[in-house]
Amino acid sequence: MTMSESSFWHVYIIKCSDKKLYVGIAKDVDKRVELHNKGLACRFTKYRKPVTLIYKEQHSSKSEARNRELEIKGYCKQKKLELVDGRSFDG
């Protein structure tokens, strides 16, 4: 992580071994994914290892990232995958 990246918050999506998706926020996404893979990040991913990072977007504040996280968590799985693929969709 570069110095400039450390001042930002990121929303990320990981795909678990059972194909379920998890959405979270972190300043250091790589470190957070590593914790998910060690079973130390959260209960949801603890028994769904390994996980793979499939998406991340940068935000200037924690509150902005948290709001976006909640928005994405409200999406159905297909809409999350469309976001990951960069396809447009109707809200």
C-alpha cells in the first residue's frame, strides 16, 4: 500500500470458497483479505476460506465508504456481480 492509498478508505467485495460474496470496508484491503483468509476478520468468512478479492473502490472518508458499503450490501448477488464486471444496471 502506498502512502497516498493509506489516507483513503476502500469498499471491497470478496468471493468466498462457497461462492458467497462478502462486502466490507478497510484502509488496507490486502491486509484485510489476508485476515479473512486466516479466519480472523469476521464470522461470515471464517469457515468460507479461501476468499478472493474481486472488487474494490476508493473513498475519501470512512463515512463515505460505510454508506457505499451499506448500499452495495443491499444489492442482490447478480447486481453485485454486475458491479464487479463493470456493467451498467438500473438502481
